[in-house]
Amino acid sequence: MHALALVADSVLDPAGSGAGEIARLWWVMVVATLVPFGVVLALLVVALLRARGTETRRPFLERFTDRQLIAAGGLGLPLLALVPVAVMTIGVGRTIDAEARPGASAFEIEVTGKQFWWDLRYPAPGSTDPRGPGSFRAANEIHVPVGRPVTLRLVSDDVIHSFWIPRLHGKTDLVPGRVNRLTINADRPGEYRGQCAELCGLGHAFMRLVVVAQPAEEFREWWERQARPVRSRPAQSVRQTFANSCGPCHTIEGLYDDPAVFSGTFGPDLTHVASRARLGNLIPNTREGLGRWIVDPEGVKPGNLMPDVGLDGDQLSEIVDYLRTLE
Ligand code: CUA
């Protein structure tokens, strides 16, 4: 069951400020280009129907020289169509830039593009800086409050990726060594699907993301829950399996008191992995799905960088049970 269907939603069904402006601009462009196109086609048909091999001109056109006709049709008409589009494009660009100014939104989320997933860093609940004290990591599923502008600080760890949630905003690249900002503001609750929009390697087509826009209260609950480290202690055997097989790439915040034990940041943070609806936004986050992912990462998400770590049946079952408790 490969979930290639429903990669993203339609640009023409906007649910946020940036996407709304882009959709309006798109419709203006359609009209500004289709109308002249239709006029030219109509004139062409008329010319073809009237072609008799003679060079007589209609009395009205007699009044103009060839140069004047070419200037009006080849320069005047396109300008008439394109100038309003250009003016509107500059306006939309300025609005989007103004929205993305640091400080123009409720808070910032740092989104790091990685081959081939989205690493998220949230500020501590109530604060604004995702690099400030108390910040925490999540992955692939971006929760935001409805009706409040939230700025995404877009960076990349490896190659160029492109952040794209069609119903919320246009594409913005994540470029190594640069910080790009994009402010989204969902105007109604819902799940908005997206996809990396820049070819970034083997797993590019599977680099999905989703924005979950929630009412303020619900979002606040999610935010506070995600910020809490794990308090339950797993059995020693689970700790051992995690440290040996998962810890080099994944972290469970709070699992280790000893910082010398592996707690990698190469892969997604698993502190609240069970709270996500899907794994990598590809398969349902169930016991079976989690097991499949660990046993056959390549089969679930071709091109992904997670190896089969070779757990035996007991280890697998224990680790899956434990991960399922991390809500
Ligand atoms: Cu990341 Cu394509």
C-alpha cells in the first residue's frame, strides 16, 4: 500500500493569507492571458476565412500604417495585459515579505530540511524563539494555532529542499547556509498536506509534510504536552536496545540521565512519536506500521537513510510497545 495518492492539496483552494493572495494573482493572470489569446485566435480565424489572395484592406484599417498596427497589436495590447499583472505581482511579493519579517508573528518554528524528512524545533510554550531555553524537537507534522501568523525559519542540513503547503502558501526553498522565512496563517482548522518541491535525492518524492491547524486551546495543549520530556522508565532491555540500535540517530528526551549514552539528532526525535498521526506522513502510526518501518525502512520509504538495524523478534516487539507509549 504505497501512499503516493493525495500528495498535496490544490493551490486554488486556499486556506491561508499567503495562498489566498497567490490564488487571486493566478486568476488575474489567467484572465490577462486568456483574453488576448482568444482575441488573437479570433482574428486569425477571420483572416483565414477572408483570405482570397488579394491585398485589400478594410476601410477602417486604411487609416493606419503598418507600423502603427504592429505597434498597437504587438506592443500596446501585451502591455495592457501585462502591466496590471506586474503591478499586482509586486504588491503580492511585498505583502508576503512584510508578513515574513521577524517579529511579525506569534512565534517561530525552525524547520530543517533533511534527506528526506522535516526536523522541527519549537520554542518553549509561551515563548517565541525556537533556539531559546526549553525548546524541543518534533518531526514532519507541524502543529499551528488557527488564525495566528506563525513564522517558519527554513534551513537545510544537507541539500536544497523546498517547503510547499499549497493551501497555505507558495514554495520557499531551504538552502544550506541560509535562513529563509515564511509566515503562514491558516484561517480555519484542518490538515494541510504538502511535499518537498525541490528534487533533493532518492527519497524526494516521499518527503511529505503536513500542517495541522488547531483551535487555540487544542494547540496549546499539544504544545505543552510535546515540550514535556518522557518520565516513564522503560525496562532495562528496552533501554539497551534503544541505546545500541536507535540511539545513534534518534533521541528520546528524558530517557537518558546520562548524556554519554547515545542520543542522536540525525533522525527524527522520538520523544512523542506516538502522538503523530502517521509515520513520515506516509503510513498510519500503528503498532503494525511502526514494526514494518523498523524491519523494512527501505520498503516503506524508498531512498530513506535508515538501515535495517536487525532486531530479533523479542527486541522488536519490546521496542515497538515502548515507542507506542510515547504520546
Ligand atoms: Cu527534499 Cu525534495
